Amino acid sequence: MTPHARVTMALSHQEPDICPYDLGFDLRTRERLVEFTGDAGFDRDVIHHFAGVGIGYPETGERLDANHYTDAFGVIWEQSIPGELGVVNDPVLKEPSLKGYEFPSARKPGLFDGFEERVAEAGATERYVTWGIGFSLYERAWSLRGIEGFLLDLVEHPSFAHELLDRICEFNLALIEQAGRYAIDNVRFGDDWGSQRGLIMGPALWREFIKPRFARMVHAARSAGKTTMLHTDGDVSAVIPDLIEVGLTVLNPVQPDVMDIYAIKREYGRDLCFHGGVSVQHFLPDSTAAAVRAGVRRLICEVGAGGGFIIAPTHSLGSDIPVENLAALVEEFTHQDES
């Protein structure tokens, strides 16, 4: 089967020949594995099931100095570690008001220049083509207002919070409308709603402020014939029925440190697909290589049964993961038919 056919089958709640997977390496991780295996082509058997064709809007604007940059929304970020997102240096919206603030244009000339070619090139590899909007609602709001400021706004200035989220949603809908004209398979949203102990804002405020806008974005993507994926870290189990209600296709990363992925698949696996499941918080750093092998096999066998699952690490592969565990992960992902 092609990678595209395998993913399509899994997202249709059918079980393909192997469990589709998503696995990539940054430069340092790859160097560690080459050194450990003594093989520069250690990843020759890795099947790239997904092909990403970029995000919906340029995230970076101007580099101010070695540690600071602006994003396309005018937010100044302090970036102490190269390659990391950083932290908001000073909120753009210092008061609960949009007066004087101008959003960037979602229809900026040239924004989708070359996009058709990138999509065609990705599709020619027979992979599942994804396009995404990061910071899709809550994160965009807090980046403009500050985390504490925006969370207080939900309670103290709800009219402003609704107005800000409406503007963000309208911006995203314009991007989806444009991207939806192309032959992408999936629209991916990024918005971290959860903490280790539940939803950051709680289910009631989430349903009032986030759900209706997220539903509009999912509907827009589905109306264009695309599947949808949501990346949201933390424990979001309280609103999984809501995500099913609005028509989400895939939930990522389903952190097993805070959610029981086996129980969630049993309860919701007929209506929702899952991407992730391999914890980079404790499982990969703290396990033995043998335990990694056993854990990955169990996920594939139990969560992958009947389709509806793409196995993947829950985040990027950090330097705290023993290289033996990384090698075991690669082998178990790529040699399923031999297990």
C-alpha cells in the first residue's frame, strides 16, 4: 500500500497492512543515531506517510537582535534558545481593546505563491499532504494579550475576548478558503488548550469561547473536502465528545502521561481518529529499550486495531531520550510486519 492509501484507510476506521506512523528527526537526533548505529542510512526503511506543505501564515517578521524577533502579528518574542519559539516579551494589546491595532491581511499578495507546486510535489510522493495553521485560536489570542491577560479577559472582559477570537477566526477562515482550493488532504490546527491536570480555562469557558470558532474552522475545511487534525497538548479528555460533535477527524498527540489512550480509543474510536501516543515526557526518556519495544507493539496492536490510529511520538524527540531507545523506536515503527 502507498503511504497515502494507508493513512486514508486508517482515517476511515479501517485497518491497513501496517499501522501508519509519523516519524522525523532533527539534525542532532539524526547525528546521534548515525553515530550509534554506524550507519548513515539507518533510516532507509522509514516510510514518510505525511508531507507537510507549510503553515497558513508566516510566523516570523523581523529579527531585532540575537535574542528577539517579531512575528507577523507584531508580537515581540524573546528567544533565548535557538530554534525554540521563545516567550512573549511584551504583549501588543496592553488593554482589553482592539482600538488602534491592525491585523495582518489573510489575503496578502503572494501568500500562496508556489503553493500549488509544493502541493503537487508532495502529492507525487504518494504521501498524505497536510497544511496547517499554528496558534489557531487561544494561542494567537494570548500571544497578543499575554497569557494572564487573556485568561482574565475571559472572565472580566468577555465581550472583548469574543471580539478578539472572532477576528482571529475570520482571519483563519480566509486562509482555509484559499488553501482549500489546492489538492491538500488535511488541514491541521495547532492550539494548546490543556495542562497536565485538565483544560487551562476549564470546559465551560472553552465551550463558550473556543468551541464555536473551532467548529467554524473545522466546517470550512470539511466543506472543502479536507480531513482535519488538531494538535493540542495536555489533558483535553473533558471535551473529546465536543470535538467529535464539531466533526474533527484526528486528535493529536493524546498524551498518555495525562490521558489513557487505550480507554479513549475504546470509548471514542468509532467517531474519532488519533495521532501520537508515544510519550516523550516519561516513556521514551525513562524506559529501557526493551520496554520501548513492548510499549510500541502494544499501541500498534491495541490502539491500532480496527484503524483510526497513526502512531507517533507526542512531540519532537529530545536530547534526554537515550539513543538506544531511539533506535528501538525506529525499528519497531519500520519493521511491524516482522513483529
